[in-house]
Amino acid sequence: MHPDQITVVIPTYNERENIPHLIGALRLAGHRVLVVDDGSPDGTGAVVDELAADDSFVDVIHRTEKAGLGPAYGAGFRKALDAGAAVVVEMDADFSHNPNDLPRLVAAVSEGADVVIGSRYVPGGSTPDWPLVRRLISRSGNIYARIMLGIRINDATAGFRAFRATALARLPFPEAEASGYAFQVEMAYYAVRAGLAVREVPITFRDREHGTSKMSMRIVVEAMWLVTVWGFQRMGRKLPFGRR
């Protein structure tokens, strides 16, 4: 697969310090880059505009407000598919996902996988910068998703993924319920339900060096709530409390 058949979609909000370096690394490898900026007040979108002016393989979608990860990825996926990408990759802007790992994800697609997850929780994966409490919260959330949704995915919350374009087109990302990181769980769940071949490859997840994390308690609560709702729906049971 030629590198320019791969489009990397990167949602951003106040990532001015990181984004030019990440784009540089991805372009050095020959990949197309599509940034989806949610109106970053630090000028992230303008930085990408400058890069795009000199490189036709760099593009940016400007959104007017911080609307969440799910809608940002939805907009980016739609544009990448419409532009004819063969593989669509999603990754964070802060270098927590190492661009050097991207070829292994794409190779797994070339070997037959429809969806490839860069996983922290398969042999060889790790989160070396995390304190114990954060590891426990993340692992517990993934175990809960596995049980409630009946999916054999160790890292359903992971945000470093490669999709075969034909497989991504079968997922209901335009109608995703989740706005935060639960979007990752939602797409993993629907990929399994659609009978897609999902594979996990190990990655090392590092904490950002620049900028501020976008994780919040609201995002965590949304994820737990939606997984609970989807789980009850899967089992054909009514929630013991209101839908929302």
C-alpha cells in the first residue's frame, strides 16, 4: 500500500505546540494528514492552514466550537472517505501515540484486518508514565465494556486505530451517540456487531509533554453511562432508571 493512500485524521483543540511536529513526522512518512480543529483559541487551526498552504497532502477542517471527539472524528472520517483514502487512521495530536507505530497498524490492515487497534492491554503494550490509580481506572473501564457489550477487545477505549476504508464506511460514525472518548468504545462495539475483523497490536502509550489533557470527569461519566445503556440494550433489558 502506498503511503499516500493512508489518511491520518487528527482532532485538535489547543495543540499549537504539538501539531506541526506531528504533521512533519507523518508527512515524512508520506501519509496524508487531515486535522479537525474545534476552533482552538491558541491558533492551532491557523498553524495547520500555513502548513496546508505549502503541502497539498495536508488539510484542515475548521469547526466553530469545541463539540467533542466523536463529532470531530465523524467529520474527518467522512471527508477522508469522500477523498478516496484506502486506510483511515485516527490518532491523538499530543504524541501519546508514536507515529513510528503507525506502520504496524497499517501492516495489520494489509494482512486482512478491517479495524486495527493500537492496544495498551495486550502483551507488549504499556502505559509507563501512568500512576497506579489511572491504570486501574482505565483497565476497569475496559473490563466493564467487555462484559457489558460482549466484545473480546482488551482496549476498547484506545484512540490509535487504522480502518480499512470499506470497513469504516460500514460503521455508523455519523450517528454516534458519544461525544467524548466513549466514541472509541462505540465504534469498537459496532465493528464487532458488523462482523468486521478487529485486531489489536501492542503500543506504548506515553503522556504528553506539551499542552493540557482534554480528559475530564464528564467524559468518564459519559462513557460509563453509555456503555451501561448499550449493554442493557444488547441484553434486551430495560434500564432500572431513566434513559437520560
